Amino acid sequence: MDAELVQRSEAIRERLTQLQDSLDHAAKRTEIKAIETKMGEPNFWDNNEEAQTTIATLKGLKSIVTPMDELSTSVDDMDALFEMAEEDESIAAEVESEISRLEDVLDDLELKALLNGPNDQAGAILTINARDGGTDANDWADMLLRMYSVWAVGQEYKIELLDRQENEEAGINHASVAIRGPMAYGYLKGEEGMHRLVRISPFNSEGKRQTSFAAVSVAPEIDDSIEVEIEKKDVREDTYRAGGAGGQHVNKTDSAVRLTHEPSGIVVQCQNERSQHQNRATAWKMLRAKMARLEEERREAEVAQKYESQARTGFGSQIRNYFLHPDQRVKDARTGHYVGSFNSVMDGSELQGFLDAFLRFRAGKEVKTD
């Protein structure tokens, strides 16, 4: 048998053992059994919100434990495959293919191991604001909203529109969505910052090249079991009429709610529901998420030099550049990750590569580029 294949197989086994230890694999399996027992209790669904949180926790645990168990079984099966290859050289190609597959699975699990922040397992509240660039920026913000939505659907995550304000000409002024699924926040938090688009403007009759910007912010969607200190006296509430560009979409009552946390300057708003009460409840959830993110940033700053990802306006502040002219490409300004197809990123199929590259970047690992 090829000595290189044997070495790669042994390396997989060693990496798997280290990964099981770092992720406390045995404890996670025990936790899964405890949750499944709890779900079998007759009063499990009495509190629907708590039940949904428990189910989300279970999915997050299984997204790591299940592939790790399958990988462990496949690694054990490699011994038998090597023995068969010794007797039949035609099986050698199958051995190499299986080793490559296991290495890919292991790479994915090692990436998930980097999602070890206090809120990385949570869902994400993602907000997009149009910035410099006029109508092109409004259209660009709407394009980004579609990109993240398509990616989320591909990950089998659930999406809920929390707030959306249409621009009168095209696109959106801003929008907020909740993306719920295992490690949604851990993957998406690296998207926070300014996203820059260069293209021939469809809104310019002279066909000139236009640069436009949209700011993305990401916060963890946390449940009520996590304490976030917010003094109500520090929060100013404003109500206003919800609506889009006009006509039948304009609400005739002050149902929209805007909350401003005055000490930090954080502002959230919700107008998606018809009821002011529902909009207020959602706005408070969004504020708690933003405050949790603020606290997380403070902790990160204390233990490590943190990449400055606050959304700033204008040239030189972008985290990622998207080009439709003079050629089609997307390149991350932090990691150097590059994709030579604009559309494959915008349709969600190549976005994961940027998310993975940022995880490696934060962990100080080598970034793989296409």
C-alpha cells in the first residue's frame, strides 16, 4: 500500500482524536440524550418559545456530533479497506478517494470547532443599510438581502423579516432579518462591515460606472434565559407610521416602533407587524441582541486584538469588494479570499467560502483561496 496514503490515514485519525477532545465530544453526546429525554416529556410543548430554543440547541449539537460519529466509524473502516487493497490493487483508487472524502469532512468539522464564541450557536439578526451611492446603494442593499436569504435557505435555516423600509425609486433604505439555525450567528458575524459594489449603473442614463456601499451589521438572537442588562430609563421609544413607497402599503396608525439606547447610541426599529405591541416586542428583542453583541465585542477586545469591523461609510472602509465592471469578481479585503464569479456569490453558492475563510482568518490559520 502507498506509504503516503497510510500517513494521510494516520493523520486523519490523530486529527479526529484531537478534535473530539477539543469539542468535548462525549459531553455533547450526553447532552443530546438528556435533551431527547426532555422532549419526550408530556409538558415539553407547554412553553412553545422554550421548546423551540431547546430544539435549536439539539440541532446545533447534532450538526457536530452526528458527522463526527460517522467520521469515526469511517476511520475505523479504513483498516479493513487497507487490508482489501493489499490483496487487490484495483481497490487502491477507492482508498485514495475515501481518504480525500474523510479529509474534507474533517476540514469542515475543524471549521465548526472555531465557532466557540459565547453566542456562536445562536441565530443571527442581520441588518443591512444603504450607504453612499444614491439609488445604486439602495439597490445594492436589496441585492445583499437576497444574497443572505438565498444562502440561508441553502443551509436549511429559517428566515423571518423583522423590518424593511423600501426606497421610493428602487431597492431598500434598510432591512433586518432573523436567520435561525445551528451556528447561524457564528458563521455570519464576520459579515459585519461595509460591502462595496462597482458596476455600470442601471440608474444612470449615461451608462457611467458607479461605486456604491451598503453596511451590514450582525447580532446574536438570544433567548430570555440569557441576561442582558438594559435600564428602561436609558431607552427612548418613538412610534411612527409604518409603510413603504406609498399607496395601500402605508399604515394609517403609528404601529412602527423605534428604540434608542441613549448611552450606547444603538438604534433599532421594527415596522413589519401590523400591531404596535408586536413591533415593540420585536424591537426589544433586536435591542437585546445588539447589546449582547456590544458586550461580546468588549470581551473579545480584552483577550485579543480584534479586527475592526464596525460599519464605516465611504472609500477605504469596506470589508469586501464586489465587481461587475470592468470584470466580474468578488474579493475579501481582510482574508484575500477571491471568487471570479460575481453571480455565484450573489446566488449564495459561493458565499460559504468567504464565511469559512474569515473563520480561519480569525483563528490565525491559512486562508484557502479559489
